[in-house]
Amino acid sequence: MKTRLLFTIAFLFTTAFIFAQNTISGKITNQKGKPVAGANIYIDGTYDGATSSETGEFSFETTSTGNQFLIVSFLIYDTYKQEIDVANFKNQIIKLSENVNALDAVVITAGTLESGNKARVSVLKPLDIVTTAGAAGNIVAALQTLPGTQTVGEDGRLFVRGGEASETQTFVDGIRVAQPYGASTNNLPTRGRFSPFLFSGIAFSTGGYSAEYGEALSSVLLLNTQDEPDQNKTDISLMTVGLGIGNTQKWKKSSLSVNTAYINLAPYQAVIPQNVDWNSPYQSLSGETVYRYHFVNGIFKLYAAFDSSKFDLNQENINFEEKIRTNLNNNNFYLNASYSGTIGTGWNLTSGISYGYNNNKVKYNTNDVDSDENAAQLKLKLRKHFSNYFNLSFGADYFITKFNEDFDNNNDIKVSNGYDSNIAAFYAEGDILFSKYLALKVGLRLSNNNLLNETNLAPRASVAYKVSKNSQFSFAYGDFTQTPVADYIKYSKYHQFESEKASHYILNYQFTKPGQTFRAEVYYKDYSNLVKYDTKDIQYNSIFSNNGSGYAKGLDLFWRDSNLYKNLEYWISYSYIDSERDYKNFPAMATPSFIANNSLSVVTKYFITDWKSQIGFTNSFSTGRPYNNPNETKFMNGKTKSYNSLSFNWAYLLTTQKILYFSVSNVLGSQNVYGYDYAKLPDANGVYNRQAVTPTADRFFFVGFFWTISQNKNDNQLKNL
């Protein structure tokens, strides 16, 4: 009996010792000592833990003994992990550091306007790019409603903050497109080659962009193809200007999207009067495809696009009694292969190669001009996330360009000009996040151009500071270089050129909250090494130099709101610019003819549920642009009247997957004038006569029927209109 009692006492004592409870207690605060309520505290690998109270305090018991890892986690803070002695961890204070990658953390925005699901701060949505009235499905036209751009109706390309269109480079999945616009001729606007059908996001930098990109003095436009389509589907488009068809097939690890379009303006122009004397209106056959394959650690994309177009017209010229017949045939092909994935210990690899071919055959009366451009790029980029506070990326580019132009007047003059250019570039860039309120990006780009026989070093830096929950300031600085355009360097066998240069200074303020965005930017651009020549027109025996200079400074404002009224979204863009240049054959510093000092765009979109319709209006206004009147002594002293265009579109859902779409540009029929062409010689009275440069038509009408066939009956082409 006594033995059994002693055994029982020993057993109970041993059990109590084995399952003895240790108490863990303390208080959770932030770095400023303020309590953090709702934090999760637990012993790693166990179910023992607690949640901090409103005062930040916690206490719980655990059967764990010895040294263990204590974990503290909360949404907006970095996870805390520390090895502790369980028996002695009582009444301890734990300070949490704010997570610098939280959704409300600072993000550098100076000079960059983004759209897409991956954008931290999205000024536009993907849908906006192609549902803007007046854009007619043209990505470039939609971007021209944003601040910092100029509407140059006789050209159609992107002019950004005092820069010519050639100063903006376009990239698809990070790889350059040498010929992003369709072919055109004098005073006949072109449009971007790419349909929005295959792109999921856009980053449009109006200045101060990353060291990853080069050969652009003013701006870069980054187009990102979709990583993964949502489903199998077919899209059919029947339009007053042509027809199109697209198909997407999705498999377990891969997918393929294809779309093609045929455009012929002849039927349309037979009905709608034009301001152009067409012999054969514009026709084109184009197509795009993206193939995607998902590996375990990355994704491979193959993008290809082709475009074959032609037109024939008679153009009036103030210097000739008879019209000049212009016949143009263009063939363009672009191929882009890229891979993005992880390698090694947390490194992200991006690599790619592109090839572009462009051929123009132009006939001006009896003169034939035949040009070919072959352009390629090889790219390699490595990036690593070392911590929540530091990211490093570096890489290399190699650009190859071969250009040749043959001129034949079918009489006694045959001339060939061209150039071969190879540019090797290296860059490194670091992202430093000091806290969720302060971020810094610093980069350096080194490039060598064998044609120009020069090496350039371009530093770039951006900093952002968050001043409140919804607002922040950003500042960006950068040096940028660019090879002179083909019109100049095709004569490089006669002359030695240098890179043109620009420095950007940008100060940005941004306010964002759900449904509202406000941006304000002031900037200054300093141009140097711009090309000048001493003749009226560019020719092989012109005397060229890189003695040109210039500046551009201004203010850009942007406001977007979707909270004012249900189903209504609108944005307002305003730009003021003061810019002058001494370049080309300018005799003195002056404002170029493509710059309007003030520009205003108002875009509205409203969905009417009862009508199953989305309607939109866009009004674009700009003050007059300068032109040179040789009848006056002061250079570039003329000014056109103000430009104004009100556009309207209406998308009506016949069924969820069938849409009837109508749009009209310049509804009010404003008689806009882009500028004036003057005679090279005065008449008998000593007066230089002129003719106005006007739009090809007062209005453009468009009607289309769009049908989506897919398993998901709620999917349609509204996003592609």
C-alpha cells in the first residue's frame, strides 16, 4: 500500500513537471512607441499564441521549453522573428518596423503615367486606352489626352514636352520597336501600328525614365503583352473601314493569340467627302500574334506583327502649279522573343531579342525613293530583391541598325545613302526604400556608338517622399542621349555627327484615393548638341553641326474622378509649355511649329444601364501654334488660330457579346488649321504666297459591329473599342 502511494505521488510530480506551463508576455508597439492592436504573436511550429490588445499587450502560456522562435506578424509591418528563452520572456517590448512594400507605401511617380493591373498607381485603366472618344482604337491618340503631350494633327505621332516625335521610343515587353508607326507622307497623319487587343498594361514616361532605356531624348512608351489570357475566344469585327478577326487558344502551360485586320478606306471615302485628292485611298493588311509558354520558373513570349499598306494621292504644293502625285507602298515586320523568370538564389532574369524590317517605296511624280531599314536588339537584364529595403538591377543592350535609301529621278540622277550603326549599352540601377515614406532610385547608363565613334555616360536619379496617407512628392533627374535621326545620319559618309543630348528635371505631386487621382508636375528640359544645317532643305552637301540647343519648361495637371456620379468617369488634363530651340536651319532661338503653349483635354465616359450603352465625349483644345511667315522680318512670328475638336462615341450592347459601336470626331466641324506652307520664292509683288495645312477631312465617322464568341457569355469587346 505504501509502495503504491509513493509511485502515484512520483507519477503526478513527473507529469506536472513535463507539462509545466511557461507564460510569454509583453507589449507590441511601432517604432514610435505607439501600441499595435491586432498583431498575431506565437511560438514558431506550435499553436501557442495570442493577439495583442488595444493597448498592444499580450500574454499566453506554452508548454514549449528552452530556446524557441517567437513570431509577430501584422499586415502593414515587417514580420518579427527572434529566438527567445521561453522561461524568461516576460513583459518584453517588441517594436515592429513598417513594411516598406505595403500597398500604401511610397512609389516613385515623377514623369510616369501607368495603366494596367500591375501598376501600383494607375492613372489610366487598360479599358481607357481604347474607349476614349476620338481615339478610334489608336493607342497613341488615347495617350494624347494626357498631360505633357501635343496634338499635332498633320503628323499623328507622340510629341512629348517640347520634343519631336522621333524623341519618343516604343518598347514591347521591354524590347525596342524601331518602326512603331505606319508609313505616311507630308501633312498626312499616321497612327500606331499596334492594336490594343494583345496588351495588358502601358507605362508612358514623359521624362526622367529608368536607366534601363536609352536612345530617347524625351519619352518612352512601354507596352506589355498579356501574360495569360482568361479563356478561349474568337472576336469578329465588321467596320465601315474594314474587318478584323481574332482568336485565342489556351492550353495547360501555353496559349496563342492571333488577330488580323484588313482596312480599305475606298468605300468610306466614296460616301464621305475628303479634303484630299485620292487616286487610291489607304489600304492595309495587318496582323499580330503572341505565343506564351509557362515554365516552372518563368515565361517565354514570342510576339510577331506585320503590316502591309499602300495609298496613292495628288497633293497640292504652293511651289508647283500641278499637284504632286505621291504613291507609297510600305511593308513592315516585327519579331520579339523574350523570357522572364527566376534563376539561382532569388535572381530574376529577363532576356530577349527583336528584329524589325521596314521597306518604303515612294514615288513623287517621276522621282523614286526606296528605303530599307533592318533593326535588331539583344537584351539581358538581371534583378534581385535583396531585402524589403534594397533592389538591384543591371543589364546590357546591343542595338544594330542598317539603313539604306536609293533615290532615282528616272533621268540622270541616281544616289544611294545610308548607314550602319551598332550601339552597346550597359546600365545598373538600385532601388532603396528607407521607409514606407521615403524611396530612392539611382542609375547609370553607359553606351558606345561605333557610327558616331563616341561613348556617353548618363546618370539618373529619382526620389519620392510620402507626406500623408494619400499624397506624396517625387523628384527626378536624368541625362539622355540619342543618335540623330536617319534624315541626317544617312549622310554620315560625308559628315561626322554627335549624339544629341537632353537633361530632365521633374518635380511631381500626386494625390490618390479610391476613385480619385490628382497629379501636378513642373519640369525643365535642357537640350544640347542638336543638329543644325545651313540649307533650306536637308541635302548631302549641307554643312551640318551639333551646335544646336534649346529648352522646354512647363506645368502638367491631371485630375480623374469616378465618385462624382454613379456610372460616370471623367478626367481633365491641362498642359502649359514654354519651349524654344535653335536647331535645324533656324536662324535664331524660336518656338518650333509643333508646340502649342496651352493644351486642355476633357474626357468623359458614362454607362447608361437602361439603354445598355456606354457613351463618351472628348474635347481637345490647344492655343495656336507658331509658323514662319517670310513676309515678316521676325522669324516664326506667325500664330495659327486655336485648335478645338469635340468627339463622341456610343457603344450599344445588342446582347452581352454583340456590340454596335458608333463614333464621330470633330462633331462641331471646327475648321482647324495646323499651319501654313509658304512659297520658296516671292511673286511679282514680292509677296510669298501660302496655303493652309488642314485635316484630311472635317469629320471622321465610324460604325462597327463587334461579336465575341466564348464560353464565358459575359465577355465582350467593349475593352477593345
